[in-house]
Amino acid sequence: MRNYIILISLLILNVANADDYHQLRVQGDAILITQYHDILKSFSGNYRQIFFATPHEGKQERGSGKSENKIILNERYLEINSNLSFQNESVHKKIIIGFDGIKKKYTYNEFTGVETFSLTAEGVFSFDEKSIIFEGIYPHKILNENRFKIVFKFIDSNTFTNTLYEYEGGKEFKIIETFNYKLD
């Protein structure tokens, strides 16, 4: 009987140690800067932007702008501040992208001077496509019930695109494609 008590005690201690190890590993993943954070650095700099809006039933329209993209908060997030001009209107947009070490996914948060809601999405990096691919759902079904996808794609060391797609009726539609050309 005494041997069983010792064996059970050792098993309990082993399980407790495994839980402690798991907890330490999760805490480590929550704070480590990884190669996925380094990918965000590739988007930093000042950019000239040219974008094309393609409504479902309309003709393609062009706009332009500039963005300042910088790494913030101890190299953990990319902040993109854009000032865009489209049809005689100016729009300020802020995007914050990070990599969640626990979920192993990128997080995307977009705010504009037009809407009172933000777009949020999660994404992964595709090494084959040299892209971060985000997917999300619009926050208010009354305004837009579609799912969306945003793709940040590297073209070369000085150029990238970010493209917004919507899904409707099982089909994917390109809504806005923005070309970003590095100024510095």
C-alpha cells in the first residue's frame, strides 16, 4: 500500500511539473520576438500609395496617398498611418498589425476617420506567396454581412500591395488594391 501512495505522489508531482513547464512555455511564446515579427519590419518606411477601388457593379476608380509605416512597442507591432485622397475626399487610416505568439497568428486592426467601427482579422504568413493573408468578418451585419480577406504581398524590397477582397454568394471579389512604393 505504501508503494502505491509513493507512486501516486510521484505521478501528481510529475503532472504538476508538466503543467508548470507548459505554463512557462506559453508565457515565453507570449513575449518572444520571432521571425514573424521580423517580417513586419519589411513593411516599415514611407510609401507613396496608388489604389484602385473596384465596386461590384461599377467601374474601377483610382486614388492616391502616402503612408508612414513604423515598428512600435519594442518591435512587436507595425503601425501604418495613411492619408488617402479619393474623389476629392481625404481619409486618414491607421492599421496596427502584430503577431500573437500564443495563437501563432497575425492580428490586424484597422481604423479610419470615416467609420466608427474597426476591422479586425487574423492571418498567417504564406512563404510560397510571400504574403500575410488575413481573414475576418465585418463587425456589423446590417452594414455588410460579408466575410473579407486582406492580403499584404511583397513584390520586391521597395514595393508591396495590400488588397481587400469580399466573399459574396460563394465568390471572391477584389474591392480595393493598393500599390505601395517606398520613398526612402
